[in-house]
Amino acid sequence: MSDPGGPAEGLADPPDLVDGATRLRGVRPGDAEALFPFVHRAPEITRWLCWDGPADLEELERRYASWRRGEPGEPVLVLAIEEVPGGAVLGELTLRFDGHPGVGDLGYWLGAEHHGKGHGGRAIGLALRLAFESCAARSVTASVKEGNDASLAVLERAGFVRDRAPGAVSIVDGDGPDGVAVHEGAGPPIAWIASLTRRSWTRAQHGEASAP
Ligand SMILES: CC(C)(COP(=O)(O)OP(=O)(O)OC[C@H]1O[C@@H](n2cnc3c(N)ncnc32)[C@H](O)[C@@H]1OP(=O)(O)O)[C@@H](O)C(=O)NCCC(=O)NCCS
């Protein structure tokens, strides 16, 4: 395991992690075709994101052309959530350290037809392994919009603790021309910042009670 704040030593290759029926792997441009219908003009998904979804397929292909960007120690991971077995691509997860090394910012979505089957919870669990074991994260955070109870449920089951967001908050889940857009998107405002420390995650891995 890397020291907190050290380089992201384990990321020489795109990640490929599996938990039961869910795989988390580096996204590929070809994934855009499968994922585009889930997130194009899909307000039931994008209202919860800080991104309005892609205007066209090419925009999504460009987003997926690079799975990793950012300065050393500040990786930007764009990952596909895949079904096991079969390999169907179900959704996307981002884990970003750009501008905040050591603090991973998590974003995720699944196509509506794939909700409620445990993929979200398992994908977040795998992302936490990636963050704490390979990206030297000290903590991982997620910004959650008002009323997004499903997202709060999966985060809290993973051990996250929520706090009221301090006023208007912007997070990095969108993708502008330089790949680092900051955009709140449509839908409700961000109401919660959920966070999980390395210490709490490590304790939970060992079956210990979470830190006070
Ligand atoms: C959030 C999201 C990724 C969850 O993925 P998922 O695969 O459906 O989640 P899971 O099946 O692992 O778990 C769903 C949990 O939410 C709970 N849940 C679902 N809908 C809920 C609701 N309306 N209110 C409260 N809890 C709800 C389920 O009971 C379950 O919790 P449990 O396992 O403790 O019973 C998915 O709903 C999604 O893509 N939403 C749209 C985009 C989004 O909100 N992204 C997150 C932005 S912060």
C-alpha cells in the first residue's frame, strides 16, 4: 500500500478490479457507443450529476479517449462499470485527484435499467480499493444533490459519513475542452458532501468499528 500523499504507484496500467457481478476497468473509446443511450438526454440520470450528458456520441468518445490524465500524484481516472459475466458496459465511475492530491473525488452513474442490482455499491467498493491502495488517498469524497437518496444509501453502506454542503459547491464530474470542467449541471443543488477517511476504510476492512 502506498503512503498517504505519495505517488500513485499502482497505476502504471489501467485498473481492472472485480467484485462478484461487477468489474471496474479503464474506459475505452468503444464504450461510448454502449453508454451514450444511458446518458444522452436522460434527465433522470443527469439531474443527479454535475454534467448535462454528452451532446453527441463523438463528445463521449473524446471523453473516453484517455482513461487517465492529470499531473503525477493527481490522477484522473475515468472507468467503465461492467457486468460479470458477459461484459456488458453498464455505467461510468470517475475518481479524480486533480487539484486536490490525496483527496479523491468520486462520481458515478449507471444506466437506469441497471439500477438496484448492487452494481453501484460494488463499483464504489472497488473504487475505494483503487483510491486507498493505488492512489495514496487520505480520503475520498462525493458530492450528492438534494434528494438523491439512492446515492446516499450506497455511500453510507460503503462507510461514508455525510455533512451538509457549505453553500454552493462545484465538483468535477463534467468534461470540458480540457477535460477538467467544473460544472454543476441541471437538477437540484448539491446538498451533501460524503466522505470516508483512509483510517475508517482500513478499520472497516479489518472488521473493526469505525473511528469516532
Ligand atoms: C446511485 C446509483 C449509482 C446507485 O447504484 P445501484 O446499482 O442502483 O445501487 P445498489 O443496487 O448497489 O444499491 C442501491 C441502494 O440504494 C437504495 N435505494 C435505492 N433507491 C432508493 C431511494 N429512492 N431511497 C432510498 N434508498 C434507495 C437501495 O435500497 C440500496 O440500498 P441497500 O443495498 O442498503 O438496500 C444509481 O442509482 C445511479 O446511477 N443513479 C443516477 C446517477 C447518480 O445518482 N449518481 C450519483 C451522483 S452523487
